[in-house]
Amino acid sequence: MNTHKATPTPRRVRLREIFISPAHTYFGHHGKPPGTDPMVACEEVEAVAGKGLRGDRFFDYKPDYKGQVTFFSHEVHQDICSLFECPDLPVSVFRRNVILEGIDLNELIGRAFVLGGMKFYGVEECKPCYWMDRAIQPGAEEALRGRGGLRAKILQSGTLQAQTIYDLSLIAEPDQETDPTFSQAVS
């Protein structure tokens, strides 16, 4: 039984690109050189509730992990390219999984939402780290503060496809008593 009420007016967003990586490049490399495993572009990806994106380095990383999937804004990518005069900077350098266009990702922090018929919970900003100054240019970490993307939990499994326009709806008034999926997500 679906106890969530989606907001009446969904937003149209474009899922531009999807990336996974089999290993960490920056995570866990403090004081060491970065890893060399690239982000791999995917036409589609299976998102598994409570685990992450199949094939990604954070898949089944640990129970209730708050970064089962990461989102990044196409508009922020464009702004960083302009700000640092690097028009050919690939969006994969940010090491985020799903690149969306048409939504301020900060609006999803602390909110459950539906994208492509799947439920997610926006946990927190995917904060930029000092590696961004090395991967892009000095000053990139500071320029990305407050807009480094979104870390989210996957509440309902499904498949996402790149170059697809989806409706994105916030879930209003979840019934935490009758929906164990939502209760587990926010704990």
C-alpha cells in the first residue's frame, strides 16, 4: 500500500548522464595519490533499494549508507566550466552518479521524492572536498560549497536511463507509522 502523497505538480527534469565507478579515486586516499579508476558512463543503471547503484563502488557499502546514489546539477557543472574557463571539463570529474538538469538539488535535502517512478530520500549535500582543487583548479572546492550535489538513499528499486526526461515529485506527508521504508530511510 502506497502511503505517500506526491506533490500535485511534478517538475520535469532531464537526467542527462549516469556514471558508476568500480573503485574509489578520492575516497579513502587522504595523504596518498588519487586512484586511477575512471567514472564509467552508462545508458541505464539499476538502482537497488537500500544498496545503491549496481556496479558502483558504493553498492552495498554498508547498511543504511546515506550515499547510495549521488546527484549533481548540470547547471552547476556549466557554471563551474564558465567560472574556471574550462569549457571542456567533463562532468565526470565531480565523481557523482546521476546528472540532472532542471532542479535545485538542495531543495531535496531532508525530503523524500519520486524520480522515474522510484522513491529516494535526499539525505544531505554531497560536500565538495579538497580533491576538487586538484581535479579542476585551485578554488573549485570553495566554488562548489553549498552546491556539491545530493547524497541520497534509494527507497524503491528500479532502472534509470540517461538522456531521459522524468517527472520529479516531492513526497508530501509520509505516513511514518505505516510505511517502514520511509521510517528506515530517515533514521
